[in-house]
Amino acid sequence: MKTKATKAIATRCEICGYGYVFPQDRKEHAAYCRKLQRARQFFGDDLVLTYHQREELKKLGRSIWQNEALPLGERVDGALMEITGWYARSLAESGYNRKFESFGKYAIKLLRSSPRLYPTEIYTELWKRYSVAS
């Protein structure tokens, strides 16, 4: 009696960014995708990012804050993009723990531990914004 061979298909989920082989990795992908969707409902789409999204956000943010020709407000926004990428990575590494520290607490902790991370004018604006929130 012949058994029908199932053709393996490499694919990437558009929802969670997970690359997997169907059908072998179907259950593993489904569990990961559900976890990510629940995390997005709790933390928001802007903080639960795939690896690729985090890296692109950090790269773009860095290019903005390093551009001294831009207005200070835009450069501060660029620094926030970079910090958001780092926060999203830490959040993912926590397993999307619902007790994970807030973005504001994360930002102020980062600024305290790395006072020379950004130029003084950007650091000062970030400090004003997040030292009040912590």
C-alpha cells in the first residue's frame, strides 16, 4: 500500500514573519503566530515587531538622528525609532511578558546607563520627555 507523500513548501507568514516549512513546522508556526498576535493585542503593533522590522526601524532611526542637517525634533524622533527597535527586541526576549517594563522606563534606564549614546541636544530632549514619565 502506497502512502501519499506530502510536498514540503518553504514559506514565510505575512502576519508574524516566521519562516517555516509546511506542513512539518505547521504546529510550531501556529503557536508562535498566536503568541505574537496576543502580544500585539496587549502591547500594540508598534512594539511587537519581527526581527526584520526591528532592524529596519533601528537603521532608519539611526540615519535620521545622525543627520545634523535635520531639525532637532526630527532627530529626536529618529533616536526614538532606534530605542523602539531595542525595546521591541527586549520585549521579544522576555517572551512578551505582560509585566515587562514600560517603554518610558526602558528609555530612561537606557539614557541613564549610556549618557553618551546620543549627541547632547538629542539626549537632553529625550531626558526631558522620559525623566518626567518614569
